[in-house]
Amino acid sequence: MALRTIRIMGDKVLEKKCKEVKAMTPRTKQLIGDMFETMYDACGVGLAAPQVGILKRICVIDTDGTPYVLINPVILETSGEQTGNEGCLSLPGQMGVVTRPNYVKVKALNENMEEYVLEATELLARAICHETEHLDGIMFTSHVEGDLIDVTEEYEETED
Ligand code: NI
């Protein structure tokens, strides 16, 4: 496995619609492994393939120690609402308030191309919404209520 370069907002690759994955290949398996490594290295809870420059409908999520691979994800159902801070590895140091459904039911393929259904609430539901939108070229900033908050400065102030 290897770390991949995370593309930063403004990179056109983040605005493109990704293509469905038709079959698992050694190359795609490698990509998924690299995506997990890159996400954990950057202390993120989710990463979508376009964020490492690959226009495939793949995202990886780990909000609570359970890693999920979502290939060709389709959101089947949502309900409720949650409003809270959201960030993105493609926009380091910034956060914004985004309202998302509090419950999400998603259908996806795993790394063995087997279909599964995942029901999620709270942070995992938020991550699923955020990551699946990346596959359609949508950044969370299009949903931010109010201004983006610079969190880098805050972090540096409290670091020592
Ligand atoms: Ni993101």
C-alpha cells in the first residue's frame, strides 16, 4: 500500500462525475488499500476516489473503527436531520455547518463486489452523504450554512 496525494479544492477532478466500477481488478484493490492508508494518515473519517484523482465510484469510510468500502453506492432512504460541523480532507483546516439527514440507508458493493445494505445514523450517516456526493463532483461547501471556519489557527493556538 502507498499514500496517495489528496487533491485540494479547486482541482477540477473534484468537480467531475465518477464512473461506475464494473469489475474488481488488482489495480482497484490496490486503490482501495491506498485510500484507507491515505485517509488514516490524514486523520480523516472518509475519502472518495476523486480526492486521490481517480474518477471511480468508490469511497472508504471509518467513523468508529469499522472500515467500510462503498463501491457504486446508492442512497435508498434518508430521514431526520442533523446540523453540525463538517470538514473535508480536500479543504484542510476549514469547517462549516452542514445539515444532513440523521438516518441513511445505502446500497453498495464491497471490495469483493458483493452487494450489501448499510443503515447508518449520526456521524456515519453524515460521512455517507458527504462521500457519495464527492462521486458526483459535489463538495460539502455547497451546503455550508454561513461562513467556513478556519480551524487551523484554533488548533495551533491550543497545541501547546
Ligand atoms: Ni470530502
